[in-house]
Amino acid sequence: MTIEDCDVLIVGGGPAGLIAARELSAARTSRSVVLVERDAAVGTPVRCGEGVGSAGLSEFLDPTDAPWISRRITRVVFRAPNGTEVRVAEGDVGYILDRTCFEPALAAQASAAGAAIRTSVEAVSMQRDGDRWRVSLRTARDANVANIRARIVVGADGVEGAVGRWAGIDTRVRARDMESCAQYVVEDDTFDADAIVLHFGARVAPGGYAWVFPKGERAANIGLGVLGLRAGGRSAIQWLDTYIDSHFPRARLTSRTVGGVIVGPTVRTTVTDGVILCGDAAHMINPLSGGGIVNAMKAGRLAAETIVPALDGGDTSAAALAPYHARWMRLLGEDHVRFYEVKEALARFDDAFFDGLARTVNRIPERRRTLGRIFASALVRHPGLVPVIAKYFV
């Protein structure tokens, strides 16, 4: 049996894997980079709300007039359980992507730089083979299994990723740190097409929140995430159907997405001999917001910056790759630990607390509504938050 060899095998064609492929190939080190994606095309099916911040996105691509931008967002609105709205951001806030075009754009850049992008190819097992990893691949076209050996494997295979587990990294997720999510793409004319809306409440999305992310004047991603332990035996799609019926009764539903989002901190280690984990596969999601697109891209870039000198130095051991984990924790990982503790503290409060907080924050002039002032308002209403907030934000 013929076995293919490459320097870097990337498993997963999402933002983390594609940026890693692009940056590695652009380094001009004559290293062979292969990316495999189990779906028939990168970017589909869409598994998230598609929202990104302006500053983070612009680190990697110019969004000006880009075909993969669905909508520019200029406002962020928090909606309390009782419906009270609080505007918390105004201006160049962010964008709603069209991920069916966004990921293909990244793939085209990676391919142009020299990476081999292979779709409909699934990694099904992995084992150590000398100083390399041997990965078994199966294509959607047939049941035959091919093998490829790589000096380094990048696990960018998402929430359900197997690369980390195969490599002996503990990627288990506690039930309390996994939210079930559902989303519809809807056509409706009753939402603000320039604002994202985040709606909180135990009767809206217990343990999570509902969102409205406009994709155009009359189209939006409307979804929610719920914590299974608090969902009362109802699925995310059941909670979402109730939400749509209550708030968008005339909406026309055009497509549906379901999935899971990890809302815990980064795994304790993201590397081992010849393996680096990126993005959702390493739990690199903001625990407060559930957002992870830009985080994944930053992780992919860090992975490439770590891999190049490791390959050049002929050392792909865990020790040689360890700077990746340290740099990630300094960049965002330590913040995510803090956000997780804040999330856990806020989870102790009922809807009445958040309704009161919304009223209090609305007394602050819009131009002065900073995160610090919102936290200060929360402290006035509930001094029990002082230990957590003071630990990280004072």
C-alpha cells in the first residue's frame, strides 16, 4: 500500500485550519501542507450565527466590498428578559459573514499559496509511526482507506474533533460547559437590519441567550443556545420555535442549523508530540459570548508561527510546540478563564436581576455605557459579584 508523506496535515477546513494552511504555505519554506475536510465543500453546512468583530476580522482579510460579507453591523442591543432594550455599542461594530463564501475565499488563498485542499475526505484514525503520525483517511466517494504520514498534525476538527483524543489530549467537555444551539435563517421585516440583538432570560434561552444577526434588509440568522441541564427537557429547536412564534410570528423560515457550542475555557494542553489543536477543537471559544470565528483564525496563525521554526529545527516534540499554548493563553486563553468565572457567577441570578440591571444601565447616557460601568451597575444591584468582578476587572 502506497503511503503519502507530508510535512503538515491539517484536519478540518474551518477558519482555524484554513488560516493555518494559508500562513504555513505563505511562509515559503518549501514545506508540504495538506488540509482535509470531511464535508463536500468548505463553509457548508453553516453551523453558527456568522457574526465577527471588525477589528479581529481585519487582521486577516479586508472586508471592504467583500462578497463574503452579508451585512455591516453598526449597533449592538442587549434585551433583558422582560423585553427592555439596552444599546451598548454604536459605530463600526462588526459584520455578519456569508460563510458559504467566506471559507471558500480563505481556501482559495491557502491553495494559491501552495496548500493542497481536499474536501469529502475524513480522518478516521491516527497513530504514531516513528517520528510522524500516520492518519487514515476515507473519502465520501468510496469506502477505501488511504494513509498519509505527517511530521505535524493540526487538529482543527471542531467541537466533535477526534485528533486531540487520538493523540492522548484530554478534550472532554463537562455537561455544564456545553450549550445546545439551533438557528433559522428567516425572512422578516420587523427587525433592525443594522443591529445585532442578544436576548437573555430563563424563559427565552435558559443558560444561554437568543440572537438576531441580520444578513440583509429582510433576512436574518435567528437562533439561540440553551444549557441542557437547565432546558427543562426541551431541545434547543423547541425553545427556538417558541421564540420565533412569540417574537417573529410572520417570519418565513428558509433553513435550519443545529449543533453544540463549548462555553468553557481552553483545554489544559493544546499540544503533544507532533500535534497542535486549534479553534473549537481546543475549546478556544469565548465562554461569555460563545463566539469563536476570529479566535479560531488567531489560533491558526499562532499554530503556523510555531510550526515553521519547529520544522526548520527538526524538532516537533511537545516541548518544541509548547510556545503555541503559552502564546495562546497570553493572547486570549487567560481572558477566557476570567470570562468563564464571570459567566458562572452571573448564572446564579434570576431574570428579575437582569431586568433591574437593564433599567439601571439605561439611565447611563449611551455614549458612556462602557463594560466597566455596566459591571459597576451590576455590583450596586448585587454586592455578591464583588469578589469575581474585583478579581479580574478592578
